[in-house]
Amino acid sequence: MGEDPKTPTDNIEYLLDKIVEAIPAPKQIEGTPQMLITSLDYSNYTGRIAVGRVHRGVLKDGMNITICHRDGTKEKTKIKELHTFEGIGHRRVDQVESGDICAVIGLEKFEIGDTIADFENPEALPPIAVDEPTMSMLFTINDSPFFGKEGKFCTSRQIGDRLKSELEKNLALRVSNVEDATDKWIVSGRGVLHLSVLVETMRREGFELQVGQPQVIYKVIDGVKCEPIEELDINVPQDYSSKMVDMVTRRKGELTGMDSEGDRVNITFDIPSRGIIGLRTNVLTASQGEAIMAHRYKEYQPFKGEIVRRTNGSMVALENGTAFAYSIDKLQDRGKFFIDPGEEVYGGQVVGEHVHDNDLVINVTKAKQLTNVRASGSDDKARIIPKVVMSLEECLEYIKEDEYVEVTPKSMRMRKIVLDHLGRKRSNKE
């Protein structure tokens, strides 16, 4: 970084100097203390921590204050500790002044948008709004035949406690119990990405769990069924712009703007949240990986009608065992596989995508019968196409209503909710 792009430097001091020059220092406002809580943090030792910028006055360690809640109620309390941020950690200080960003420890009942104010004459600042959840997903314990092989935390108590602790610092998250079940929870958040970040974090911490298909949260406003709409921006080379417009409008998206920048185009749409599920993979495939896609929640609007989701069926393993190259080779014309030869599978696991729209039960654990007789037709070498590898988000977007994603620290598998083939047939008839 430097003044001249032709002579780059080996550090970022130039950028930091420019920030100090260009961005004005915070204004010092005298008077009684006021601080709007704009973020939360959590510590296992001290509990919830309020984070925000001091708007006016001075806050001191051990000071008596009043919390002005967003519903108008006021609560007298005391600051136990004051911290400021240094690097990626905290540093304890005696006092913070107007303009400082700090963390306040020792408060119990507070939410984002509440104001920390003077003990005697509290004055509240205008509260900030927190977006409501737009999507929900079923979380449950892992009950597959591979239960407990790869994770440390597998029980309903451990998963339930982990979800409760996430509520302390994750504001837009909601967790509710499913009726008549102690091992299932409905977790709501702001879109698939918000929920998949939580699942990925839990997976890395050593949890084993299963999650269901993401569902949009509908609302009835003035007697009309409404759904969340998002503003979607796609930046692609001009050659692919028509493909993008076609793809998004099929998912009930409305084109709201189009700007050219050199040989690339910025396209803006309003699209239902459920239309974004599974869209990213298709957009990247259609644009040969050149598309840049971003979306954010906008508002609730009347229901836009049905959207066609994935049309292909699943290829489902018939029984437990090891997948053999011989059987995969013979089944490759039926669809594409999500497993490699030598992988352990179980009955009811989704091992591939069928070329037709119905589910197909296949036996990938069938080995070749060894005889002394050789035949030119049956003794060809197996030619296996590499498996399709999917990320967690792609798995969540891919599964159907009767499927789960089984998530463990080492692997991700898709499976049918009812593993037994005959059991699935019976439930479909019912």
C-alpha cells in the first residue's frame, strides 16, 4: 500500500495514516452519561456483556447507573467492570469518556437498544431496531447408525444447553421446543447463512446433530399471508446477464435495476427468501463461477406463489456396509453420486441424485462375485466419476422435506428421516 500503485510497500502504515487523517475524531459531549447498547458479548465467567459507544459524559468502574429499557421501564444497577478493546482482546480501564467504544460487565437484564444512563436523572437515547428471524430449521439429535462415532457431544441435553448459551450473544436467534419431544428444537434466524454458521460452529466444537430443511417464516399482515423479501445483487459478465434474469424471475424475483460497469453488469432484484434457497450453486454454475452474489432482508410482502424446488429424486442406500466400486460403476447411468468407493454407508442414506424425479433405492454395498470363469464383458475395469462434494450450505439447500442433514465434526451426510425402505413406503401410502 502506498501513494503510487507502481511502488508497493511492505506494510499497511500508509492506510492507517490515511484513516487518522480522513476520519474525524469523536466529538466530546459533556453532561450526564449516556451509552446505547449496540452489541452483545458473552463470557462463561461474567455472563452477558453490553457493548456500545459512550455518547455523552463519563462512565467509571463501580459507578451506579440506570438502564432505560426499550419498553420505557427503568432499572437501577451498578457497573462491575469497564473494558476497552485492544487488538482482539479486552483491557480493563477505570473510566471511559464520550466517543469511546467499551464493554460493560456486571449488568444482568438488558437488550440491544437499551440505554445506560445517569443514576439520578436518566435520559434514554432512541432505541435501534433488531431484525426479526425470517427462516427456521429443525435441530435434533443424531440417531443414525453412525451415532457417536465422530463427535464428543451427542446427547439432547448437551445440544439443548449449547443452543441456550447461543441465545445469550446471538440476538436474532430464537429457539423453541417441539411439542411432545425433548430432543427436537425449532431454531429461527435471519436466513440460511445465519443458521448454517451456527451449525458449522457447533460441528467444529465437537457436536453431532441433524438438521431439517430450512422453512420460511410466514406472517399474516392485515389478513394477507406475507413472506420475507430480500434485495439480491448479482454482479456478472455481460454475456451471462440474460441467464441470471431468467433464473431469478423463475423463482418469483422482480428486476429492480441494472447498471453496466465496463464488461460486467450489476443486476438488482427483489426476491422471496425461499427463492434464494439453492440459488447460489445454480448462479455459479450458469456463470462459470464468475458471478458475485449478495442479498439482505428488505421487508415482508404478500405471498408470491409457488416456486419449483429441486426436481430430481434421491438415490438412497438399501443397507449398511461399505460401498464398492463394482456396484457404483454399474449404477452411474442412474445419476451422480455423493460417495466414493470404500466409504461406509447405511440404509436410508442419500448417496446420490437420481436422473428422474422419483427416489431410487439402490444397493451400493454389493461386491463382485468371484469365480474362476473370465468373460470379456463383465471383467472391465470400473471407471468411477469423482463424487460431488457439497458444503453445509449446499446440503441444506439441497435436501427435501423428508430428509435430514447429519452433521458431525468429520463428515456431512444426507439421509431420509425414515431410514427403513419399507417404513418409507408405508408412510408415503398413509
